[in-house]
Amino acid sequence: MVTGLSPARAATTGMSDLGELLDLTRPGLARVAEELAAGDGAGAATELKAYYAGRSGIEYPGTGGEGGGDATADELAAGIFRFGTVTRDFYDDAAERIDVDWADTWGGTDSAPGSAQVLMSDFAFMSTLTSAYLKESDPQKRAAYASAWMHISLDFFADNPSWPQNRNLSGGKRLTQLVTAFSVFRTEPSIDANDLVAYLSGVHATTDRLATVLQIHVGNNWYVSMARAIYVTAVYLPEFTASFGWEPFAVRSVERFLRAWVKGDGVYREPTFNYQAYVADLINTMIGVADANGRTLPHGIVRSADWIADALFATRQPNLETALVGDSPNTDAGESAIRRTGERNSWSDFTWVASGRTEGTVPTLSSTVFPISYAVQRSGWDADAQYMLINNQNSSYTASHRHPDDLSLVMAAYGRPLIVDPGAADYSATPTNDWMRRTTEAHNTIEVDGQPQPAGLPRSTSLWRSNAGLDIYRGKTQAYRPIAHDRVVYFVKPGFWVVSDDLTGDTGAHDYRQLWHFPGDPVTVDPNTNIATVGFDTVPGAAPVAGVQLVPVAQPGADLTSSVHKNGVVRVGEQVLTNVDYLSYDWSATGATGVDTVVVPGKAGAAPSVSASRIELPQVDHSVASAMEIDLPKATGRFYLSREAIPSSRQFGDAATDAGTAYLERADKGGGLTRYALTQGSSLVDAGGTVIKASGVVSDVSVELQGATAQISLGDPFTGTLSINAPKARTVKINGTPTAFTRTGDLVTVSSKAAFALKPLLNEEFTDASLDSTVYDFNGSLGGWTPVQGSWMLGGTQPDRQLAQTSSTDTQSLAVQQDAPDDVVMTADIVPGTRNQTTATTGLAFRYHDSRNHYRADVVSTSGGAKLQLVKVYNATSTLLAETELPINADSAHTLTVTAVGKHLTATVGSTSVSADDTQLPTGGAAASTNGRAAAFDNITMKEGLDQANWRGIAGKASVTSGQLKLTPTDGRAHVLADSTLPSRFSETCDYAAQATVTINGSAGTAGISLRDTSDSYGYRIHIGKTSNRTQYASIVREAHASGPVTVGTVSLSNPLTGPVELGAAIHSDRITVTLNGVQILEGRDTVVRSGGVGLYASTESTFENVAVAGSCERQRVRPSVPGAGPQ
């Protein structure tokens, strides 16, 4: 916690810039201050050099890594820079110094310079010098490296006092290099003291500029990169007076960014693994600097880094590389993030992945879904495992790093990637780069009318099921509106995939292409069947490799042709391969259409013999259902898919089912069944004989017959009896556990009972005592309130002192307290003082980041009387959110109360209030504020609006009193999230049971419990409600951004809901149950949202009491901390 007043800047007439920059009251800078006071600037510089050479207690971890570029440290010391094949010698022999031409185009042009120009501006080469310095023992060489560091840096400062907006990212990267290099070279004896002062001035100017421009980059990784740089500067150089403000500003900015841009499924919004990994790496740098210096960042920041790493971990290919989705040129992207998260949480499976299988333990995570982003189907984690990534990232991000690749696929098996995303080469606007990054043709999805998918249109997930024998994903993109592309990916696990594409929504004629890309393997297509063979032994004289066969099954009206294109481009590792084969299946159709494709990977050697044919479903459109027979090398499979919300009973060939999907596989030559499966059904029959019969609807079941053992796999819970065809079975296992069974002929029958074990997570009684409260009476000290603008002091006399602002000049004056809850109720007694103008204000700032970014409640004196205003200051621009007239004299003493819970903001004086909703600044500190007048502040009370250890406001008005949480909607819904119930990993399914006493106070509306909740647009909403027609009901609604809202179930109630009721909600995998006063009233099943926390919400004024939550996903909650907490 920061305490006491930070002394005023030691800037007086005639004092050097050094005095302007540094907090000279710091004990270690006393001799610097003495020299400056004596007017000896050179002496002050010498003392500052000595101070930094001997400074201890402030650490900078992680120095000495590899540098960017190809020049050696000795070459850099001689002024020689190399990037790839381009070399520049920037040593000025006449001046005997390095003089870099920072505008050099490095082989490009002024309008399109070579990529090295940006890398130079980034100072990417600097780590080469620092690493060499740390390894070198020769004092002369060390001095040469340090001299190069200093001269190159000062040269940049001199030549580039400013830079354009599009180079702000370079500014952030450069600042980090400047601070890192300073941490290494600061002890070098040969440094000139005056150069050191100039260097620090340049670092200060760079930091100040980045802090000024940061908010214009809030939408992408630039923002975090720049904030990271500001943060490491503030922590490592606390001697700067401005560091007191920079540090919390950077922390609150990153916290705000992550609240906004980590999606409900825990995935960061930029739809490319490279930049998801980069953001996690930036946060981890901040965490490392914080840990090394006794600081604790807010838990939400650390948790976000772990969530991003979890998504990177869960999507790893069998070779442990990342799939090159979006602008992803780096196959190792995410490795560092996974490693850091594994170390931080002692997650040995993360360590196993990050270490390349040399440490830790093999992951147990199987296939998984992040429903707003992507799904992964995998057979295991061994190097030869089968893997499919379905990329369908719904995101508000529409900028350059996003590719037009909705529903694109990446597949690997038998030790190598087989279907690949081309990734990215670099960002220069060449035909090759533009094709890779800007066309749908370059991705493994459906292209319509030869056009790329436009950005910003909805993508959704509607189905996910997984067990040991099958995975099924269903998603949709509306990129080609009014055409909707619905893609189902069914994994016969392990074995092969069926990809079913359905295109509906337009009655017109269109051209379609289903596209496939490979890692440089030649493509051979059988012109009679359109079956494509890729890899295997198709290259004469080359060693056979693992490969894939694609078997398309056209639907009526789709006259499919195959085309092998020779001008493809794909990144494989560090190489960008050009003029490689890629495949398209082309057809034209009027109205709805579709195609099903069997994707069969194979081991190195001869390609397998695979074919498929459509099973006719008379008078049934492809958009309703489809079926096919698949001839495999040693078996014959039959696959059935219904796209109906409630599947109909239907025959497909000799088989029949009432399921959403069904699969049967028989051994060759009329052999018996070897495996079979269904989802969302209860019956599967073949040739008149029962294959599966269940006592109720089974979410998913797969059966594999292995000799005398029948392996039954269930993913989602099932309670009831299950009969399966297993004529030879003497042992039956359910999910690997032997199970008792009975036999009737070829059928064996087992009983299954769903059960789940939960541990208590939260028992909330909403007592006033649970809310932390701090009163600042200023009797003896300022209690941590720190002046940043204005003339502040302790006013009054004992025993009644105040925080006093004595100036009446026309400027904003602020005294800041960083230790403030995010959801806060703040009250202050304010006595206005002298003013020299008609319009003047006193007030309280809250959610304070810095003087350029905060909310403020002001009591304003005007010529027409007093007004109460709510103001937002964002990026130094003030916006009036709300105002009203006050029935008091603005010069009279008054008590001002501010409430900020979630996005709802309220200011109150007496019985007069104003309120507004705003989401731009969700966290921050507090400040006393005046403008144009003096004032005294006393008895400033800051109380949690919600218990920060457990809860966070999302929407609407929320207040805790007398054992109740009261929610009042302000814009359709009031909503709070039990932050302490959020999971550590979104890749794992989290089950919950929650209970609350709920009272709906309004005459109509809903109130309820959210399960797997993360935001106002993600989770299952389980509520009771009253209508204006005096009827009552209960409902389950799924929200998942574009994958909702979807009503999962609803039921009428006889309970009038006129008083308190006990509402219970539980979710076990896909099964959601609702109880009212202890009696189950509703059950529903939904497969999409698999992880999240627990929340409470209401669409009309309602109260909640005695909330109890139990869950399956354990996690440790770290209480929020004050940015900057730690040694000063």
C-alpha cells in the first residue's frame, strides 16, 4: 500500500531537467539533490551514476535473451546492423560514433519499407548486446558493448523526438528494451555520467508519450505491449516522480483491457494463436517484474494469462506445436505462456507440453471446446495421435490479424500435420501474403462465389459432444449472408472424420468451393470418384509419409468437380512453400445445398482403399438429415446425421434410429459389429435387430467390441438402463470400469446412474460485516492520499484535521488514494472554500487510472445555481454522463456519496441523485477533486459495494444490506458474478449446484441463478419469472455471444412468486436441473457452454439471500491488491 504524501517535484527556477524528472526526496538520491541545490549539474550526474551503479533491492528478471537480427555484438559495437541478407554500416568515421539512419528503408521503398526498419525502431537488436555483455569478462569488450548501447540509444532520442501513431507499438517494444538494457549496463564504469542523464531523460520522455497515447490502442495487443513497457519502467525506475502514477495506470489499463477483450470462454479476442500467445507473454513479463519486486498484481490479470495459456495448451497439435491459425508464423507460439502458467500453478501437464515431453506428466485432457472460439478433437497426446482443430472464432476483432477462415480445419495424425492452415509469411502487401491472409481460398472451409468471408459477422457453436469413441462439433458462420454455412465435424475416435457442410438461406444460384490445404504434399485425384490422395507413397523415389484421403459424397443437385491447384502457398515450420498443391471441390447450386466429406488419415506407406456413397433418405433434404456408407480398408461403416432440433425416427439403409447421429461399423465380408454409437437418442436398429436401446434419451454413447469385452463410453451423464448388441461379451465396462450386466440373447443390459461430487465453494449471507470499510479522518496523517495536481496539505487543527486543497486556480486538483475497491461506495464530507470564479467544482473521482482517465462526481457552482454531475474523463476528454440541479448552495458544506458497482454509477448529495451506466473504466483508485476553488475533505469513507473476495458487479444496480443482495436493473438486467467461483481452466468442464432464497419484488420480470457464467452474454440463465398476465414460469436459457440466446427449457408454475422462494440450479455436464422449494420443476440438456462460474441476475427489482454454491472445479482465490503494493 502506498502511504503518505509523495513530495512535490523538486523543480525550481534554474534547476536542471534532472530535478524535474526525479523524486529527490528518496533517501538514496540525497546527494544528487544536494548537488542540484548547489547548482552543480555535472556533480549531480556523477552522484546519480554512482547511485545507480550501487542500487540494490530493485530487480529486473529475464535479461540476456537472444536478440533480433543477425548482427553479432561485435558488429553492433562497430555500427554494423544485419537483418537477413541486408547489411548496413552506420559508423560515422569522422565523428567516431554510431550514427544510424533510422529512416533507412532496408531494401524497400518509402511507402513500403523493408521489415528491418520496424525492427530497428523496436531496438530488437539490443538483446544481442546485453547478452554478450553478461557473458563477456574482458573489460574492454564490455565497455565497447556498453558504449554501443548508449550511443545507439542517444542517437535515436536525438533523431526521433517524436514518431507517428503507427509506430507506437515500436515505442512500447523499444521502451522495454531500453529498461532491460539499463538494468544490465547501469553498473558499467565507463558510462559517461552526462550520457546517463540524457538516457534517463529519453526513457522518461518515451514513457510519458506512451502513457499519453495508450488509450487510442485499446482494441489489440499494442495496448498491452505499451502498458507492459510503462509498467516495467515504473517499477524498475521508481526514482522518476511520474512512476508513482505510471505504475497503477499501467496495471489498471491492462486489467480493464482484459475485462473487455478476454471472451466469455476464456480466449483472448484476436483470432490468431500468435497474438493470443503474445498477450499472455506480455502479462507474464509484468508478473515476473512484480514478483521480483515484492508486488502482487490484481488476480484478474494473472488469471487471464492462465486462461489464455490454457487455450494454447488445449489446442496444441500432437507435435506440440501451435496450429498456424490467423497471423501465426511461429510454430512455438504459446510455449512460453504454457510453461509460465504451469510453473505458477504447479500444473505438471502444462510443464509436459512446454518441455517437449521431457518433464511433467501426460495431460489427461481429451477433446474440448471453447464455444466462442474453437474446438479440438483428439485421440490422445502421443506424437502419433489424431487431431482436428475446428476454428470458428466469433470476435468483435476485425482488423489485420484476422483471416477469413470461419469453420476452417487443421488436422494432424501419425506424426505430422496433414491438413494445414497456411498461416502467414509477413505483413508486407505482396500477392503471396495477401492470398494467405486475405482470402478464404487459402483456408480449409467453404468459399462462396469466389469471395472472401467478410469480417464481423456472427459465428456460433450449437453442438458439442465427446466421449472415448466419438466427438461431434457443429458450428455455423453467417459470413455469406443470407447464406448460412453449417459445418458438422464427426470424429470416429480413433479412426477418421466425417465433415458435413450444409449451406442454406438463399434461393438464388451460387458457386461453392470446399477447400483443402496440405503441407506441400502433391495431390492426386481419381477423376471417376473425386477421391483425393495426399502424401503416402505418391512421390516416386521419396520415402513414404503419413497421408490423408478425402472422399467427397455429393448431395442431390451438387455436381461436384475436383480441382488440383498448383499455385498454393503454405508455411511449414520456418519455411514458406510456394507453388504447392491445394484442392477444391467445386459445384454450383440454386437454393440449399451441401456436401459430406470423409477425411481418412493413414500411416506412412501405401494409401488405404477408402470409398463412400450416399444412403438415400427419400424426401429428406440434406439440411434435415443425411447418411452415407463408408468402405474402409477392413470394415464398412454407416453414418447418419440429423440436423433437426428434435431428431425424428428415420431409417437409413438397413438401419434405423431416433438419434441426432448414429454410426455402425462392421468387419469386412459380412462380419459382425465392431463398434457403434449414437448421440441424442435412445434407439439404434440394424437389419431389424437391436443395436442400442436405452430407457431414455442418451446424450452420447459409443460402444467398441474387443473380443470378449464390450467398452461402453459415455461423455455426458445418463441415468437408466442401456441394452447393447454384444453377443461375445463376457465383460462390460462403462468408461473403463467393469459393470454388472444381464444378457438376453445377443443383448446385454447395464444400469447407469449419473452422479457427481461437488465441493463447497461459497456460502454467502450478504452481511454488512463482509464488506470492508475504511474511514480516512486525516487526524494525524494523510493516510495514503497523495497529491498529484494542486496544492494539498493537512488542514485544520487537532483533533479535527482535514485533507485540504488551498488553491483556487482554474485547474483540476487531485489527491489520489490507490487502495480502493472496484465496486465501491465512497462518501466524503466536503467544505468548499475560496473560489475566484463563478464556475467551480468540488468532488470525488473514482475508478481512477490517472488524471486523464477516471470518473468523477462533481458539485458545480454555476451562475444559475448548483448542479450535481457525473463526468467521465477518458483519454483526457471529458464527457458529461448525467447532471441535475441541486437544492443547495454549492458554497455550503455537504456530504457527497458515490456508488460504482459494475457499470452502474451513482452520485448523491442529500436526497438528490444522478446515475449513469458506463463500462469503459471497470476498476481503479479514488481521488479528492477540486477545480477553481479551495476545499476541505473529511471523513472519507470507502466501503466495498460488493465483497471483493467473492463478487463482481456486471450490470444494473446492486447493493448489500441486512442480509440481502438487492438487484435492480437499469438497462434490462442487473447481474453480479461470483468471481471466486470462476475456474482456473476453461478447457475443463465445470459442474455446479447453487441455491438461493429469491424474492421478485416487481410485478413482472425474472430473477435467477447463472451457471457457467462469465459475463452478461455468456452462461446458462436459470430463472423464475412473473408475467404481466399474472402467470408464472421457470426457464433455462443459454447465452454464448452469437451462440444464443437459446431457450433450453421452460415450465409453467403454480407458485404465485409473491414472496421468497428457494431456487436451486445444478449443472452436471450437459444436464441442467431446476428446483423450487426443494422440488425439481425443470430439466434440460445443452452441450455448448462447458465452463464458467456462478452469478445472480434479475430483470426486475429482486432480492437474494443465503446463497450457497458447490462446484467440481477447484481454484484458489487471491484477494485483489493495490497496484504498486510493494517496496517503494
